[in-house]
Amino acid sequence: MKIKIKIKTLIFILLLISLTFAWGIPTAILSIANLLESNPDKATLFYERYASYPTTSNVKGGYIYADSLLRSFPKYSIFLTGWGGGDNTSPEDVEKAKNVLLGIMKEAPKNSEKTYYIDSYKMLLDLAIDVGDAEMLKEWISFGQNSSEEEIVYIADIYNGFFLHVSRDREGAKRVIAKYENSELADVNLGILRAEIELFDGNYEKAKQLYNEFNNDSNYWNRKGSVFGSMGYYDRSFWFDRVMDDFRGDNVITGTVTFEGKPMPFVEIYVQKADGSMHSRGESYIGITDENGEFETLGLKDGLYSIGIGVDSSLLSDKVLQRSNRQYTELEGNGGKIDFIFRKTFDVTLPEPGQIVAGEEFTVSWEEVDGAAYYTVEPVVSEEPYKKSGTSFRSSASDKNGERQFTTNYAVFNVDMLRNQFIIRFGGDGTSIEPLTVLGAFLPGAEYPIVVNAFDGDGKLITSSIPLRSYYDSIPSVTVEGKLTKGEEMILRRDYTGAIAHYENILNDNPHDVEALRYLVRIYGTGWKLDEKNLEKAYEYEKRYGSITGDNKMLINTLNIMSRDEIKENSEIIGLAFEQAKDDIDENEYYFLSRYYIALGNYEAAREMLDKTDSVSDKLVYLNMYFGDYTKAAENLQSKNYYLSRLASNKIINAVRELGKNPPTARDRQVFNDFLLKLIKGVHYENGQSLYDETVKQIENDNIKTILYEIYLENHWNRYV
């Protein structure tokens, strides 16, 4: 049977097919990509398909694809109190985008493509700034200035003005502005450059006025992407309204940002309050590095600050920030200096990623780092080890000899020791404890990434085997061979009652079964659900476990999560547990012993225990002041082992010293000691404000008032006003 098709119908069908191929399919691909914007990785795949489609313009498709790879250049914020933010832009994606944009620059754009060509040129300049490539920026500025396209020349000049601005050649930058401010080409980007120059010239009110004008200009919010390689300019109005008045002053901070001694240009410098926190949104830079990696900030008031930097995340795949012991910057009228030093990561030679541990021991080895006094090894322990998900943490591990700091480039670890060492204290489900609180780490069949850190003689981190931006699935790791036992499987599914019966039955047949004793100590010692703790049983099992293994600290490690009231209530058992382990006490146990003595009201013994730890805690500072040893308290605050705190400022150290030289009156000291004692025992956040108010109104000594106020700020009690 023959099918007859009219010529017109055939032409229509062919036309429809052609339209579908030439327009319908690419339009559909682009629409799907736009719908997937909330999932950038998937969206990028469709943008790539759109760009590579045969009928898509190389200029338009390339621009859209490059834009999806670069994601408008959000910055990854790095403070010494923490880091985060930005997008997960990889070095590979940046290189792809660069090559796409370079390809577009070789095109001869049609009139319909000209806007995308110009936007691609601007994006190439933004990319050069974003990745800190000053030579690339200068090369493409020169390219643009020699263009026959007027708008390309304008963009090149504006970005040259930015380069002059960050090089602190403000007069040169102002000449660029003067050239275009009355031109039809003048746009919001020129206004932003002008506002930034006014700001860094110290004309704050003029800069604020300009940014307020931008906020009322729809073109400001509708402009495409970032400007000058950053999104930070979107936030200047927030910065002026919420931040500037808190910080504005005359102290200028200078410094450098380097990687292995080489400058890192165009790194943004940030400031935040020294309150122990870190936020990665709403940042506007107060300084930016020039091509030599040097910077000068806006003027800041006298005070204590957290100074950080902003860089593209793609730059951090091979870098570690060398940390200082002093993590806040204190300004007292003379400005300050701070250097951010990045070091290259070093290699861990053993284990290999996913290495199977068949026996009881495994070796970690690494390449030596120049200047390293010692190394630490940190397994990565996650809340859901079999799913590789949930909360995770890293903590230094002891080798088979009990050492945590290694002067050689290798260490040997015992799996059973590690299982006892890493008691994971994740939260439970509200009705029972988290299974890993009982099981510990290094479970058979679960993978544990390994990180090695290098430190200098002062305990400062030099570098690490893991960069600032990394994923644990791509680094060396170990998996212990085997599978969970029947009792361990019961614990993992929270069947604690069944696990208790199972292990007690085992002990009836074999009173020396180590696994049964280990888990019964932890289950009874921790309390697998509300009101089910039985320390007497835990202690009896602990004695048997210790006599077999020589490890007498199982119960102590388990009890470390107890509250002060629980410690006081069970003080007799805890005392017996410590007596049993007295010959093998380390820093963690000394800290718990201090909590034990505080609960019993033996504050001198608590101070003695804290004095034996390597780190210096607030409680030790408070106890030394409580006992009137102000000189020792000042030494604590100056110690390189004192944690990040406002109390380490010169203002507080001098106030504490003055109390030693000129002791307070008996009444002031009694009121101050009552306050310190409450701090030592623990003050709930919501009660802090009233405690501070009640105390400070009774104090006449100015040095004590200074100390009280900084403790008030350090504990964030002002948030409950």
C-alpha cells in the first residue's frame, strides 16, 4: 500500500524538523539548565550541552557556559576563627571557563553576538582578578585598550582604573573617572570605582552617598554578574549601615598575602568583631592586595578585631594557611601588621586511599616538611561512618606507644587502642545515646580518612596534608578488615537492651571476654537511655577489663560527658575509677579531674589538675585570679597555649597585672571572687547578663571592671539583653 504525501506537507514536516533541530532542541536544553539553577553542578552539564550544540552561537553559548562554571566569583572567607562560604568552584572548572573565554576573544562576533562578546571580555578581566593573575589582567586590559570597539575600550580603561586603585595610585584611577564621568558610556561600574576611591581616600560620607544612590538605581541591581572580580560590592550598603560606625577609626593595618613566598594579588581583606564567631556573608573588603601581595586597610578604631581574607575557592585546592598563636589583632593607636602565609600541602605516602588493614596495626608515613618540629596524625571520624555522612571531626591520635607528637616522618598505630581512644560523643535521638558513643571509631568495614599536620617549635601549624578546600573521599584512608559482631550490630541499631543481654550471656560463659567487657563499661557508664546509667556495674566491668588489657581508662573516657551534678552525685565511683587509672593519666583526664574537683568544691586541686595540661583554659585563668595569683593569671593569658579569646588582649593582661601590683579592697575582691566562682562552676548564657549587671554595680576597682566587661563580651552575654 502506497502512502501519498503532498509536497507542501513534506516541506512543512522538513521545516518542522529543521526548526526543532535548530531552535527547539537548544531552547529546551537551555530551559532545563535554567530550571536547574538551584543545583549548579547539574545545571552546568546542560549549559555545556547547549554551548556545544551544533546550531548554538559560539559566542553566546560559550559565555553562558563560562558563566555557569564561574558562578559570579563568590569569595571563600578565611578567618583565624574559621572559614567557609563561596561556591565549590574547582581549578578544572576555572581552567575550562578561561579557555572558553579565550576562544570567544578569537571570534569575529556578529551584531547579534556583540553583547555576549563584550560581556565575555569583561568576564575574562573578572576572572584574572578572581584568580589573582595580575599579568593576565594587564595583558587583557592592553588588548581592550587597543580594540576598535568603543565599549571594549571603556571596560578596559575602567578595569585599569581598578588596577591603579588597588595599587594605591588613586590619582591615576581618578584620571580614568574624569575621562568617562560625562560620557554616554559611563555606567554603574564607573560609579562603583569612584565610590571605592572616595572610601579609601577617607571620604566615608561621600562614598556612602554614592552607594545609596546606587541602591535607588535599577541598573545597579540589574547589571550582569560581578564587577572587578567580586560580589562584595553588592554588600557595601549593608556595610555602611551596619558595620562602618563600629569600626571606623585611624588605625591602618598593613600586611601581605603570600603562597610559598610569592605574592597573591587581589585578595580581599575583611574585618569582623573579635567575638569568637565567624560569618561568611555580608562581607565588604576593607583592603585588597596589589600585584605584590601587599595591602593597606581602611582605618579602624582602637580595639580587638578578627581579620580575614576572601579568595576564590579554586585557589585553595593545594594550600594551607599557616596559623599564628595570636588569632586576634589588637589596635592601640599605632595601626597594626598582619601577614597571611599560605603553604603548599605535603604528601602522605602511607596509607593509600582505601587501604585495607588486615592485622592489628597500620603505618602512616609522610614526606618531611622543612622547619617542622613535630607532626600529628588525625583520623577523620564521622557520625555515619558506613554512609560517610553526618557530623565529622578530626582529633590527634596516639600511636601504639601512646605518643601523639612525632618527630619522625612515620608512626605505627594499633587499631584496638584507637577504638578505645576515639569515644565519639555525638548527640543521640532524644531517647537513647548515639551508637558510636558506645562503639567508638575504626569499626570494621568503615573507611577513615587520615590527615597529617606539621607544626613548628612554638606549636604553630606550618602546613598539612589536606588543603583548605578538599573532600575526604580523595585523601589517604584506612578500612579495618572484617565485619561487626552480633553485639555490635545490636548497638548500631540502638538495641541496647538486647546488647546488654547478649554480652552478659557471653560473660557467663567467658568472664574474660574483652569485647563484652568494653561495651558493657560504655553502655552502663554512659547510660543508654534516661535514668539507665549504672556506674557501679560499669566500674566492676572496668576493673576486669583493665586487669586483662592493662587499659584502666575506659570508664574515665566514658564519664567525661557527665554534668557537674552527675559528677557530684557519683563522686565515690569516679574517685575509685581515677585511683585505678592514676598511673596512666593524660591531658584529657587531667581536665576531667579538674571538673571532678570543681564539682566537689576542691578548687585548689582543680587548679593543680589544669596546671598539668598542655593547653591553657579560661577556668585556669579564673582559678588563678580567684586565689589572688594575678601574676600567674597574666602569664596564662600570654601563653601560646591559651585558646582564642578576647581576654588575651594587652588591655586585660595589664588590668590583671595591676591587680597584682595594687590589690583590690577586701570587699571588691570578695564580690569579684563570687563572680569568678560562678564562672568556674558554669553560667548559663541567659543568666550571664544579670550576673554581670549585679556584679559590676558593686565593684569600684577600674581594673576589675575592665576584666568583667571583657568576660561579658567574650561569653556573648550581650546577646541576651
